[in-house]
Amino acid sequence: MRLLTRFLLRSFIPILVLALAFFVMIIQLVDLFGNLVRYLNLDIPIAQIARVQLLFLPRATAYALPIALLFAVAFTLGTFYSNNELIAVFGAGVPLRRFTAPLIVLGVLFSVGIFFFHELVVIDTYREKNELSRRLLNITRTFSNTDITVRGPAGLIVYSAEYYNDTTRQLSRVTILERDRNGLFQRRITASTGRWNGTNWEWENGTEYSAVDGSPHAGITSRRFQRISEEHFSQPPRSFQRMARDIDEMPLDEAREWVVALRNAGQPFRKALTDYYNRYSFALTPFIVILMSSSLGGRFRKNILLMSLLVSLVVTVVYYVTGMITGLMAGNGLIPPLAGAWAGVVLFTLLGILLFRTAKT
């Protein structure tokens, strides 16, 4: 078996390297041509364009790896079958699952590796690439927001403002409603301005309406104020930002905090939560494509290069489209975010196992 394993890996790895380089080049060209006209119109230096593409290289590699793995496995096994080498392996009493076990192990290792590669390398370079690209193309991005309503933790405080200035961390024309745990009115504050002091909000120039003795049935008092600063007004400024942040540009811990902040603030969070779960499910893609291609590769005896390329593209497109559909369903609340992120993974894993059971061996 060691001889067969070495034979398999010696044939597989060179094809994988060439396929990876090819698909990375394709993805890089697609990204480049998407902005090429604007680069030329703005006379962007070639060195800057090259830097943008260099920063995109890690993400392109992460995207290209599953396609390259699928193609390399299908082409390698198809070549073995065409040369009757796979038949000789089966004739020696070695089943397909045993012969392809080293590839499955490689799939697991690639899945673990791509997860850490994405978290440690891809996120930073992709964020830097987007920032550089926006700067070169004169694309402004603001997190300031208008007509905001945010719910505090446990829903006891509700903030409403006409405008949030993200640069100065300032709210304009603010209304704050406080309730007790039974939902009864406790206090209402209307202020012309709210300023973030680093730990909590400070309300300036407004009117405060309070329930007498904590009960609205006992009456409501009002007073004018110049400034109110209380520690429990600690809703993070990011809760008021425009929904323009991208989960793909955040480390896992920051992405988790962002989802929690959206949920606590009563903002739409399902899409962000689905994208957060996708960070984990995407890492299993190398394992899934190797599982599927191991069961498909031995089915081709003619036009192996063409069929392997066709199958790798078709399976990859169907896999990603399935993920997009389930992601949209999760974002719209039709299915839970966890199901939206993992449905495609589970479906194609089961499909790979089924194809393995029906493969020639």
C-alpha cells in the first residue's frame, strides 16, 4: 500500500500545482478585468494595480483550491482508469475507498489548513486590498447613518435618532425610551445632541420625562436639562453605523461581536450570522470536493482532460450556487442561519458518500 500511496501522490501533486496556478490566474483575471476600465480612465500606475492584485492573491488561492483539488483528483483517477492502472489496482484486491484514502486524508488536512490560512492571512490582505482599491478608484465609504432606531440589551432602552455621524461619534435629535422589565414606561429623554465619551453617551440640551416613583400610573414629571451622562447609556457607537461592514473583512472574534451587537440592537442580523457560520463551513470544501471527485474520477475513459475540467467546473458551480440559495433563504428568515450555512455542506457530503458507494471498484 505504501507503494500505491507514493504512486498516487506522485501523480496527483504535480497536477494539483498546475491546476491551482491555472485557476488562481483565472480568478485574478476576472477580478482585474472587473476594474480595468476604471483603472485606465483614472491613469492608475501599473505598480499600484499590481499591488492590488498581489493583495488579492491569498483570497484567489483560497477560492481556487477547491476547484483545483476537484480537477486534480478527477484527472488523476481518470488517467489511471484510461491506462488500465486502476483496473490493476482493483484486481489486486484494493478497493477504491482504500486506494483513495490518502486523498481523503489530504482533504482533511487542506480543510484545516485553509481555515487557518483564511483567518491568519486572507482576511488582512483582502481588507487591505479593498481599502487600496477604493482609494485608487476614489470610492468613498461612510458608516454615518440616518433615521436610526436601536434597541439596547434586553430591550429595556430604545434609542431613536435622525442622524449618526460616525466620524465624530455624535447623534442628532435623539429620543431615548426606558422601560422596566415588565415593559412599563420609566423615562423618556429627548435631546438635540448625543456625544460618545468613550464609555457612555452624554445627552445635551433636551427634556426628560420620568414616571413618578417608578410607576407611570402615579404621574409623569418633566424637566429641562443641559447635560445627562449615565453609565447605563453604553450602547456601542457601531450599533448606529450604516450596515456597510463586511463579515469577510473581520476576524472571527470581531465578526462574532458584530453579530451580537446587531442582534442586541434589534437590527437585521440573519445575513451576518449566516456569513459568520459560513466561515466554518467553507473550510470543509476541500474535503467535500475530494470526496466527490474520488468517486467520479474513475468514470471517465475518454477525453479525460476535458471531462475532468467540465466536471470540476459544474460541481463547483452547483456547490456554490446551492450555498448562495440557502444563504439567501437564511438571510430572509426562511430557514435558520445555521442551516443556511451548513445545508450545502451536508447535502454534498451525503452525495459524495452515495457516489462512492456506487463507484466502480
